[in-house]
Amino acid sequence: MSVLNRFLRYVQIDTQSDPHSETFPSTAKQRDLSNLLVVELQEMGIADAHLDEHGYVYATIAGNSNKPNVPVICFCSHVDTSPDVTGANVKPIVHQHWDGTDIVLPDDPTQILRKNELHDLENQIGNDIVTASGTTLLGADNKAGVAEIMTAAWYLMQHPEIKHGDIKILFTPDEEVGRGTEQVNLAKLGADYGYTVDGEAVGTLEDETFSADGARITITGVSTHPGYAFGKLENALKIAGDILASLPKDSLSPETTQDKEGFIHPVHFEGIQEQAIIEFIIRDFTEEGLKEKEDMLQGIVNEVLQHYPGSSAQLVVKEQYRNMKKILDQHPQVIENAIKAMKRSGLETTARSIRGGTDGSRLSFMGLPCPNIFAGEHAFHSRLEWVSVQDMEKAVEVIVNLCKVWEEEA
Ligand SMILES: [Zn+2]
């Protein structure tokens, strides 16, 4: 079965995750797709394919190499789609041999894909573009990756003459709500290295993510009855306001930074006159960069508090995740082999860094070095989401080539 046919079926299954849910997986409907994937893997002859009690799919394509020490490689994608846009009743449309003209989505004609407005679309003229119909996301993030891994698995099962080591397949729930690795069992998975297949344009290889901390400032003011407050009241809400107003206006925020620049970003505020709390996320590509920003925030707090002698403020920093490059640098073969596999598919590798975290960054620190390779998904988390069939086919080829390269290099 072609990668397109798989993709078209998978995107019609609603697997939206829910950030407010306390269950795991966050939505039961994610299992609808995961169950189907297990059945399909078993039909290919992959006998150990199963869905575990937490909603993860594990499967092994048994190695057929004569070499004893071929590393076990895992390919990983997530089955859930973003909570930002509905993923119910997705109606995928294939625009064959696209000629470069505007693609107007029929169910909401205000949704238009224009080649000059969407990254990489101009490179797709002549290709077959898949979109949704205008009222939903498409779900190429990450069902393109799921379909590609499934198709590569099918291909390997059909071609036993291709030598490879044990190949592990892992489909995770809840990546979009930041919980994709929460219940993963890496001991059971038993892989040495992994690749998430969840990147954008063909050739993309992402080996760097942000390093991330959370910071919380708890401000305790001096509370009095407002009628008797003269010379005494120190309002925690106003102190918090002063702190926020003291943040740089033209730098160090998400809206004023790009590429390798980090930021200090307030994400939550609550309080009463006696006590106020501000929560921040701090991002940078290095730990020194994080430290600088946290020191700066402490400096702002100290400065503001000088004007409120009866009040206090406590800044507490919590680690969230770390740049996976720190781990990947210790295992250069993971990146080298990805570059070789892409080259074999005629692709120039574009190394990129992600201004965010991935399941791969968490997996890397949990013991499975795991960069991210392209799936061809574009404009994700939007109704203009698209993917081209030709890019998905390239991704399948790269996955198969990766299996070959790891065996040959062993
Ligand atoms: Zn994704």
C-alpha cells in the first residue's frame, strides 16, 4: 500500500490530544489510530506489534544481518494532533500535479494556500499536494511520519534481501501536549539510537532544541485595609506589574528573537494585593544562556523590590528540558548516518535547530539519542497545513536507507 493511501486513511481518524485532561493518553480516541496501526503491522508479519496499556505502539522488524553488532535503530512518530485546531472530520484533498496557482480550500474559501506566503510551497510545482478542506487541520503533523514509517516497515518486510539490524517502531500519544514520553518504556523498546520522523521540508535534520527552564516569582506585599493604608500598603499586584514592565521591550522576548536567540517569557499571572505569582518560561540554546537570563530576572526583581522595603519576592527556577545536541555530540554516528542516508536519496541535508522541545530531546536525555528528520509536513497546527506526496515518498526512502547505512557501517 502506498504512503499516500495510508496517510489519507490515518488523517480521517480524529486523534486530537487535550492539554486539560488528566488521563493518559489525554484522549481515548488516540487509541483508534494506534489500534489500527497494530493490526496493520501484524498483517505485514510483524508479530510482536502491540499497543501497551498507556497507548504506545511498539513493534520490531527483526534483523536479518549476518553482522553481530548492528545497532538497534528506532523510528518514532506521534499519533496525536494539535489541540490548536480541530482534527475531527478531516477531509483530505489531493491536488494532483499542482501548477503553482492558489489553492482555495472548498469548505472555507478564505483559507488559501499561496506559494509566496507558505515556506517551501514554491518548490512543489508539479507535485501532488495534500491539504484539508478548510475547516480542520490536516494532521500531517505527525501522521505523515506515521504513514512513512508504516510504509518503510512494509517495504522492508517485502524485501528481505535488504540487510538491516533490528528495527524498532514506536508510535507515541500526546506529543502535542508535551507528554509524549511520559509513560514510554525505553528498556522494553531496547533501541540504541532513534529518529523522530516529525520535521518539515525534505532534507531537514534537526539535532538541536532549546534548553528550557520554568521560573516562578512569588511576591509577598504588605496588605492593609485600603482606608487605613497611608504609608503602609505595598500592593503585590503593583510590584508584579513593575517587574513585568521592567523586562526588556526590544529584546529577549519570543516576539523579538529568532534563530539562536533565547528569551524570558511570562506565561501566567495571578494574585491579590497581598501575594502575586508570575510564571515564566526561559529559553536558550545553552545552559550559560539560561543562567544569564535567570540572573537578569533576579536583577530586575532586586531592583524593583528596592522600592518596596516591606515586601519580598522569591524566584524559583525549575529545569524543564535540555538541548539534545549535548547528547547527540557524544554519538556523532547518529547524525553522520542520517546525512549519508539522505545523500543516498539525492538530498542535501539542512541542519536546523528547533525553537522548542521535541519528544526526541526528552528521549535523548532518557538514554535514546534521537534527532528529528523530515516528514514533509508544513504549516502545521493550522487549517493551511499541507504535505506533498513526493516528499512523503522521499521520507520513506530515507528511512529505508537509514536501515541500510547502519547495517553497512556496523
Ligand atoms: Zn509533531
